[in-house]
Amino acid sequence: MTFALTARGIPFFYYGSEQGFGGGNDPYNREVMWRNFDRNSDLFKFIQTLNKARQSQNVVNQPFAEKWVDDQIYAFTRGKFFVAVTNQVNGLVHVDVPNTGFTEGQTVCNIFFPTDCVTVKNGLLPVYLNNGEAKVFIPKVSSFMSEFYGTTVEAENSTTEFLTE
């Protein structure tokens, strides 16, 4: 879902995906959403966070730029919106991504876990993805981080805790 909502083109996913519906064969392929709509589920909050960050960073009007491709990690930017995804569902993968568009010494934070912040050093952005997670980094000093999470982000350079959506 992170890739679908942040890459080029019109984002879409199937009815019920935001609620974690499993679908199935007819007639179970269209579960009743409105009686079961859960605004507190982890998946709903994940998508809500992603959409709010997309809006605050004006992602739809930013150019798409591929930044890293290998057998385990794919990363790209949309302006100052850095997205990293992995196909590795078990274990930790790491890459130091060059040429991200962030400046030397700039601190960026993961929108899903705001104390997961890293600093660009020697032109490289260290990216750690655990158990299939996706991360979206934006500048620590941004309207989204202050409006959505408050004005301060406590820990920096923390890579020990991860969101695994």
C-alpha cells in the first residue's frame, strides 16, 4: 500500500483493503464495510498517516525520482518525501542511499514512527527495513511532523524500533 499511495500515477487499492478485509469467492468478495468500519485499526491509521503526509508534502505535484534499486530494497523520492520498501519479509535489510536530495547533516524522520530519525552523513541516507516494513522519511523540521506528532521528536538516529505494516 505504501508504494501504491506514493509512486507515480493515480493510487488505488481494492475495496476493503484499508480495513484488512480478506475477500474471497462470491458472495464473500464484498464484505460489508460500513457496519464494520474501524477507524482505530492499525491498518486504517497507517493509511491515514500516509495520506496526511502525502498531502502536507504536496507529493502529487513533486517529481518522481528513483534513488535505489537492488534485489531487496527499492527507494524513490517525490520532492522531500523519501520512500523505501523491501520484498524481504524476514530479517533486517540495510542500504546507505546516496543522492537523496536531502542536504548534508539534515535529519529526516519516519512518518510512521517519528523517533526513527536519521541524519544524512557523507551524502548518504542510512535506511534500515525490518521484516518487510516500509518507511517514508521527511525532514524532521516539517509542518507534518509538528502538526501530526507535536513540536518535538525526542530520539534521533534510532534504528532499533520499527513499524511492521
